[in-house]
Amino acid sequence: MTPYTKQEVLLQAKNVSLSYGSKSILHDVNFCIRDIVRPGLQQGQVVSLVGRSGIGKTQLFRILSGLQKPCSGSVVIRERRPSETIGGGIEVWQERTVHPGDMGVIFQNYYQFGWRTVRQSLMLAARQNRALTGKEDNAIREYAERFDIGDVLSCYPAQLSGGQQQRVSIIQQLLKGADFLLLDEPFSGLDICVLDKVVELLLQVSLSDDLKTLIIVSHDIATAVAISDTVFILGREAGKEGSTLVREIDLIERGLAWRRDVREEKTFTETLAEIRACL
């Protein structure tokens, strides 16, 4: 396996708790995602958050995205910002609490504005990214070709297949320039042929930038593990109300990351059984 190191913390959840009235939903959720560096390669991060239905995955997803505030604790991100005091366009790091809009969020229903064409929706996204000023058309064309939707740019959402709508949603977030993409059930309801295309697409996205980080919330444990470098398991601790992270599995250490044939490995099957035993 290619050598790798885990460096700066890109995202950290610190003692996150959430309650509705007297009912605890999440308690003391702690984890971090680090920048994975592989010499000579462009390598992003792909992590999966798994847990049984009703365990609190959706609430944690919303907290990570900044769309919902926890009752206590915080989610901190480390982002790149052009320096205003250092010349030469040097980027500096800034650490701060996550806010709504910091992350690209792709919900399961791939909501699109029905009265706008694909091109119009993508243009709105591109115009939010200062780095693309004056280059929006070129960026849209490049992404459309890369993700095979060049022939539907003039179409409306109702004219697209589910797979095409998903690709449009992902491109929208890429055009906005977010380093983090949160995906809610990206494998749900897909047949095996379409599923393989979606997995390939997400792999392409993760490799598009060293700091690109995908956080996948999914019930499809096998597919999530096959595409990830780390799995976080949300569950319950004996005698405690609410859910927390009960296990972190480093798939790189097990030789299960960055491999297209990973499903054929005995360790892969054993890891799936280990995860299911925690649910």
C-alpha cells in the first residue's frame, strides 16, 4: 500500500449533545477527521457514519452541516483562506465553528428548483464561488462533461432521471467550492448498475482535491465501507439515554481503503460483521 500520513484535523466534533425537552437524542459525541496525505497522489477523505434506524444519524447530519445547533458542544472546521496580510496568494488556515452554508449538503431527494434548467441552477451555484468569477461557463462545461450530463444542461429537473438529478446536486456543491460534502443516503433505491456509477462518481469527487472530504450517512453498510477510509458507528451505551459514537474503525489500517476489489477480501466481510454487531 502507498505510504500515507494523517496530518491536520479538518473537522472535529467536541462533546456534541442534543435533547428535545427531557429526551436525550445525542450525548458526548466526539470524533475528528484528519487530512490524509499520500506522497505523489491527490487524496481526499471519505468517512461514513452508520447506525440503525432512529439512532440519531439525521440529527447528527444536520449538526455537522450547521443546519441545527447542538444543545452543548460544537463542530469545528479548519478551512483554507487567502491571506490578507501575506503576499503572493499564500493560503492560511482558519479554525472556527461550522455555520450553515459551510458544507455542501446533498439530501436524499436531490431537491432542484423545478422552474430552472440544469444550466441555470449550476450557474447560480458557480456564482457563489469567487474563485470562478468570469470562468463559470467553463467550469460548468468541464463538470458536465466529467459527470456525463452535458446533454441535459437545457433540461428541467422533471426531465431528469434520479441518477442525473443526483449528479446535478453533487456538481452544484462542487461549483460552490465547499471542501466538505455531506451526503444523506446516496446509495438508497439504486439498482446495481446505477450504484456502481454512483460509487465511481463519489470516488472521483474525493480525489478531486487533497482536502475534499465526503461524509456519508447510509444504511447500506457494505457500500459505505467499500468506499470509505474511516467508519464511525453511532449507537447506545448501556445505562445511558441517547446515542453516541461507540466505535471508530480505521479501514486504512486494515488494508481496506482505496481498493476497488475490497469486497473480495475476507477482512472486508469480517469488518461488516463487526459493524453489524455494534448496531
